[in-house]
Amino acid sequence: MPAAFIYNQIHSMTDNKKIFLVLFLCSFASLAYEITLTRIFSIALWYHFAFMIISIAMLGIGASGTFLSLFPGLKDISCVGLYSLLLGISIPLSYLCANQIPFDPVKLSWSGAQVLYISMYYAALSIPFLFTGLIVAATLASLSEKAGFFYGADLLGAGTGSISVLFFMTISLPETVVFILSLIALTGAFISSGKRLKIISLLFMLLVLAMLSLRPGFMNLRMSQYKGLQVALRYPGARLLNTYVSPFSRIDTIESPAVRFAPGLSLQYLEELPDQVGFSIDGSELHAITEYNSHISEAFLSYLPSALPYVIASPSLPGSTGGFSDVLIIDPKGCLQCLVARHYGFSNIYKIESNPLLVKIMKSDFNEYSGGVYNQRTWPGNGRLWLRTHRMFFDIIDIPLTGTSPSGTFGISEDYKLTVEAFREYFNHLKPGGIISMNLFIIPPPRTELRILNTALEAMKETGIQDRAMKRHIAAVRSWGSICLLIKKTPFKDREIDTIKRFAKDRKFDLVYYPGVREEETNIYVRMPENEYFTMFQYILSEERRRQFNDDYIFDIKPVRDENPFFHYYLKLKNIKEIYMLMGKKWQYFIEEGYILPVVFVQVVVLGLILILLPATAFRLKAKSFLTSFYQKGARWDFLDKNEIGAGDRVNRKTGLAFLPYFAFLGIGFMFVEVSMIQKMILPLENSSYAFATVLTSLLVSSGIGSLLSSRSAAERSSFITFILSLIIITYSISIPFASDLVSSCPLRIKVLLVFLILMPLGLFMGVPFPAGLKILGEKRVSLIPWAWAINGCFSVLAPVLTVMLAMIAGFRVVFWLGALAYLLAFITLQGFLRRSR
């Protein structure tokens, strides 16, 4: 007996290690696939639809719990090998199917079928996550007494996959990475399966390798026909030059007649334009690299509205008002503004470009073509963070907001470059006579330029400039298609105002505002039916009328802060009907504003409710069938052994059902915190993809460690963990801005390490409540574990969409507090359950 016991223990330990490894590999592949899909969505659609991926993943995971609740025989641990095989097969198949679905958000305004296509996206892409959920749920249901150990394997695999996938995307296109991840999942199947499944796994691995080698055309990513790259390539004579990839962006360079980058060029300019090569980032808005040709550039550059600040401050022009030389250009893209600054004699031109891949391309492939604009004083990164870490002061901080053509920006996109805190940083790094210059296309009705003005004024107030004096710090001119807005640290001098007036007159630009402007001086050359720019600037620059104007204006143009950095969200709910009429009775604007969020939210609510309620319906039917059969046999309920009723035949409302809301609160609380933390780390980590991967890795790995540690201690049994966790989340919500400032000033590798260390205490605690709840539920009603898994997953589906919707209205701190509230409700639910079950 002792020998047999020892043999069984060793055999059990070996099996546990194998299951641990399979869980690790499958979770690795699944989470890495989730991140890869965010890149695929960014390229095929737009980055701002990538939030759907988190919901899709959690929908599949939630569906797995429903599936096992309806078919309890499939939760046996022996099924894990089959689920792993199906995961490996479904990863590439789901991508290939989704790639053929003709969903295009641009068509939402006139095609109702697009809503159906969103549902098809959810159905196709959730399948791999369904199998991942089946693997984890079957393991936890079969081995609930070791829930912490195996749940830790799941989290550790997911966390490792979220950071490792960045390496894969460094060497391959996202669509290729999909097939690499399939191989990892198939490896898990090969390890866990019997002989027959091992052979099948090996055959599919060979098939995937063959596809990677041959790369058939159907593997290529299909891009929306309305994205900038696709539009430009449809012009006669257009051709794609090259495609470059990194883990965070794809850049395509093209030659096309659509590439004519001269934003607001004066109609007085009648000469030829310099040659330009276009490029798109993730297939979206086009930018251009201008060939440096001194003869053409000399004339061309001086006729751009964006030349105004350089004319005011040029150290080289006769009669110039300055003698300045230090310029900072934030996100110069093709660096047309660098050529403008060089043309006007500025010697120290600093460039901060947020896309490292673009900097690399400009230096390697377009160095001579562009005149070496990126050769010196160029840094990849976030402009406002660079300013924070460099004690330098500039005569001009230039922020161009123009591509090759006017286009709106999705309201659900965060933009930390245009918040009050950002403008405050810009002001703090201006020399006494320094100027912030912003150039943007005119996209009626006016809103972007008005919010910029309001935000800048708020920042000026916080830097100590008196409200009544602010109007002396502002100037603006407009052309037929763009507006140049200048914000000066000190009041504009008379000679500078004369320069502005002369600049506008010589190029036939219209004056919008300067200190002391008269209405008859404006709206002369490019006449508007109503002189609305003059009027609106006067209202906003008036201390007495600003608040009332902002309240009454049809769009929301109030200042935006880091707490809810959705600068491009202008919608006022009370004005929906008026805006609809103003936009020509078209819904496209509302889609761009973010109204796809409610559409998606309604869909996931309906799907989530179905998945949650299906097990309840099945349980009632099974219980009714059992009781009918029981009484037909003349049996008495008093003598019935309660254990005779199978996994869904009896639900003790005082135990199992009363505990299920606990898992709902955990699901929504975890995702509220996770998604909010990703958003808050975008600024210090300088890139949304860095933030996504780093935060996921930090929280999942630390949660996995917490889960593993809790399985060996009394912490897993403590009902106070969720209460403590709610207090920790509130603490993080208050301290995260200070942590963000600490991280921002460090090199990237140190940033990633610091984020991990900062989030580790939070993650350690977040990894405990779920396996603890499963272990308690396993002791009381093990048959309900799949249903608990389904409820947790389905409520997690709602959280990513709900997080963005709430943050747009109330800010991310409120979402953190709601996450803390969810954990507090989980604590109350657990306490009540433990009292009733004693």
C-alpha cells in the first residue's frame, strides 16, 4: 500500500505538471492572439475598434462556462488535449473567416448589414477563446481543490504571451504571427494528448508550417477600402513602394496623385509643387515626405499658413522681429515644418516623433530625399514627456495636426497631446517671447479649433496669466482649407501684429484674430456666409461670455484633461437631433464620435444574458424532469439522498446560487481596473501598444503569482481579501498620477520594469479572490463551477466597452472607484454566503 500510494502521488504530480504546462502554453497562445488581433484591427479597420477584442475574448471564455454547464460530461480533465488541439486549429481559421467578413465602420451610416457583420466578427473571433475557456474551466471544475495552482498557470501563461508576442511582431506581419501562435497551441495539444491526437496535432503543425512557407494570398490582411492608403492606391498611376512593420505600427510608402501635401497653400502660389512620397501609418491618414529642392522649396514653403510663426520670429529675414533659433516640432511626420523652419533660418530644430519606425525609415531610406531632416536633434517618443525630462526652452513649439487631406478623428480615441496638462507643459518650456503654433484643417462645423483655444486658455490660467490679459496672447489666420493658431507666452507686440497682418494680406489669408482686430478686417479673401470664426473667437476670449458660449454651443468644446483625454469627443447628448440635422441627416458623424460603443454594448449585453441564463433554464428543465420521474415511482422526498441529484438537477438556493453574483462582481471589477490602468499608462509609456502589453503582462503575471502563493496559504480562504483589494484600488486611483510622473522620466526599459513593480502589489491581490471562490464553490456545489466561470466571463465582456463609455463621461478615476465598488460587493456577497452556509 505505501508503494502504491507513493506511485499514485508521483503519477499525480507528473500529471499536474503536464496540465500546468498545457494551461501555460494555451493561455500564452490565446492572450498573444488577443494582442495580435488588436494590431490586425488597427490595420484592417482603425485602432479605436481594438477595444472590441477584449470583449470578444471574454465572450468566448464566458461561453465556455455556459457550454460546460449545459453539457457537464465534457468538463472531464481528459478532454483538455482535444480542446488544445481545437484551439490550435481555430486560431488561424478564426482569423481567415473574420478576414472575409465585409464589416466596415464607414458603412454603418447607410448599411444596416454592418451591425450584423459586427455580430459575425464576435462569433468568428470568439471561437479560439471558447476553447481556451474550455481548457481552463474543465481543469478548474475537475481539480477545484487546486484551483489556485492551475489558475496561476493560466495567468502566468497569459502574462508571458502578452509580452512575448511583441517579439513575434518585430520579425513578422501580424497575420503571420497568427499562424506562429497556432503552432504554440498545437504544441500544448501534442504534450497532453494520447497517441491518436498526437499524430493529428503533428499533421496540423506541418500544415501550418507549409502555409507559413508558401504564404497563399488568402492569408493577406484585408484592409477597409475607405482607409487613406486604399483610397490613394486607387488613383491612376499609384503604386505601393514598400511596407515596414514593427510591433506597434505598419508603415506603407506610396507614390500616388493623391499625395499632395500643402495644407492651406495660398492661392497666390502658382508655381509647381515639389515631388512628394506618401506614407500611411496602419493604412490610415496619409502623410507625405517632401523632396528637398532648394529652388522649389524656397517659394513653396513661404506660402503655407504654417509659416506664420517662423516669419514672426525669423532670425534671417530683413525687418524680422526676432533673433530666435530654437524650435521644437512635435510629431513632424514627413517633417514639412522642419523644411519651413530651415527655410527661415532656424538653426536648432528639435524633432520628437511618436512613431520610432518612422524615424528609422526617414533616416535609412529617405535621408537624402528629405534633405536629412531627421539627421540631427531627433528623438522618438512623446513630445510632452520629452519636455518634462529636458530642461530646455524654445522660441517656437510647433504642433502640426494635418495630414495630406482633411479627416476627422474617432471620438473614442485618447489624445494626451491636447489636454490642459499638455498645454501647461508646453507653456513651461517656452522662452519669454515663445510661441505655440498649431495648424489644422478646417472641418465644419468648427469644433477642434475651438476646443484647442479653450484648452489653451485654461492652461494659461493655471500658469498664472490673468483671464483679462489672455486675449493679448492669441492670434489666428485661416486659408481656404486650414487655420494657423498662435498662442504666445507674452502679449503680442505691435510690430508682431503688423507682421501677422502683412503676412495674411500678401498671401490672401483671412485674419481670424489678433489683439485689437476689427470685424471689417476679417472674412475678406475666402468669404464665409457668416463671419463665424471672428464671432466665436471673440466669445471664447471674452471672460464674461466664454462660459455661456461654451454651454450654448451645439458641440462640447470645453477643455479636456488627462483624466478623460478624449479630445475628439464633441457630442452633447441633448443636441443629438440638432447635430443630426446639421450633419445632413447622416449618422456617419455619430459613428465617428463613438456611437458604435452603444451598438456593441447592446449586442454584448444580449449575448451575455443569453449565456448566463441558458444554464439556469437547463437546470430547471433537468430538475423538473428528475422530480417528475421521482414522484412517478412513488418515492418520498424526505428519504431522498441529496447527492443523488446530478450536476444541474438540484440547485440549493441558499448555497450555490447565492454565491454566483460573487463571480460577476469579480469579472467586472477586474476588467474595470485592467482597462483603466492600460489607458492611464499610455502617456508614461508613450504608446498604446506598449501600455497594452506592459499592463497586461504586469497584472496577469503578478496575479498568477498571487494565485499560486494563495494555494499554499490561508489567504485563499480569507474572505477579507476582496475588501482589502477594494481599498488598494482606491489607493491606486489616487496615486497613479504621481506614479505616472515617476515612470515618465525614465528610459523605456526602466519604465517597463517600474510599471511591473508598481502594479505587482495590486496584481498579487487580484489573483486571489477568483480561485478562492472556486475552491469554496467546489466544496459546496462543484457542478456550478462552469456556470460561475460563464458569469465571470460574461460580465468581463461588458466591462471594456462600459469602461470607455464611463470614462468619456466621468473620467478614469470614477471607473477605478467603480472597480473598487465591485470588489466591495464581492466581499459582501461572500460574507453573506459564508454566514448562510455555516
